Amino acid sequence: MSDHQPNTIVYNRLYQYGIADAFVGGIYRGTLPLEDLKRKGDFGLGAPDLVDGELTMFDGRFYQTKATGKTAEPDGHLKTSLFFITFFKPEIFFSVNSRTDEKSLQQRITDELKHKNNIYAIKVSGKFSRMETRAFPPMEKEPFPPLSSVANTQNVFDFSDEKGILVGYYIPEYLNGINVKGFHFHYLSEDRTHGGHVLAFTGEHLNIEIAEMKSFELETSKDDNFQNFRFKTQGHEDLEQIEQRD
């Protein structure tokens, strides 16, 4: 067994490294080597060091889609500042044979989720008549700008009539900011040469596999950039009222 594999695999526990709000706020410098993530799962997605594209993990292997559009397996020493990963063991299976787009498929998946406030890992495989993905270029100069201010630098890719898979998660509303609420998918073509963060798609003869996460493990960096990051105050008036003294 590899040194990077756990002695006992715990299936369907989401491990998250980093905080989504910090990442989109400019905490792009990677602090966790990808090799270390292999102890936490075989299925996931995240961001490479300094946002040089997008990262996807499938069947225990990492793939990096760069802003050039090239997708390949990165060096294991590459680091990440944000990643979501699990040992994937699906419990819900169904197919959608008719042509469908991302919104229709998301609604079909939502209908299958018994516990809407739980986390789910989702794999979608089949043929995509159209797939639109994106990848950001590397960030070069500190202090790094918020991701929203450099949205116009992302490269968008359109692929047609190819087989592939979606690797993703459904995240409930209450975790928004820590993670990203709703559906979040990355794409990998069957030949592993295309990929990226999914923006839109049309597909048919799709097989959907879903695993409900049984637990959630969160780890953050000890790096000064993260520890000194100033999070925006979230409004929780009801909680604050009940916690205050009379």
C-alpha cells in the first residue's frame, strides 16, 4: 500500500482544505501538496497553486486543466489552497437518456436527494453534445486581486460531441462561504485531454451516481496569508441576540 493511502478507507466523508470565501478573496497560494490529499479521497475538485487553471480528481488521479486548454496530470508536489475530496461510494443510481441541459439535470438530481440540507458527491457520465468550461490563468503579482475582479481573464472552452464525466458536489445553503452552495462540477473528457470548471452543457444517455456524505472534515492553512485574511462579517442577528447577555 502507498504511503499516501490510509490504512482504513472511510467512504463518503467530505474533506475540505481551505475556505471558499478566502480563496475568491485572493488566497491563491497553495499550501497543501496534492500527494497529501490522496489520504483523504479519490474523487474531488479544487484549485491549483496560484490558480493556474482547475483541478479535478477522479479514480484517485489528479488532472489539471490550464488556461491554455491543455489537461494533463500534474506533478504530485503541486500545491492547492482549496480542495474538496472524498472516497466516493455511490448509493443512488439513475439514468437520463433524453437530451438535457445543466439546469434540467440539476433539478432531476435535486429530486433524488432525500436530505436537502446534507452534502452529496455526484458523478455524471455519458455523451455531451456541448460542454462549456473555463479556467483561470496564473496569478503573478501580490497582493492578489479578488477573483471577481479578474473574471474577464478566464478562458472559456467549448467542446462538442464527446464522452466524458462530471465530478462534483451539492452543497447546502448554510455552508455557503465556507464552501460553494448548490451544484459545483468539473469536467473531464473520456480521453482526459479536455476539462475545466463547468459553465453549461447539453448531454444525453447520462448515468448519474450520487453519494450522501456521512461527515464533513474541514482543515485550514496555518499560512500567514490565510491567518491574516479579513473575512466579511456575516449577518446572524438571531444567533447574536440569543448569545448576548440580557
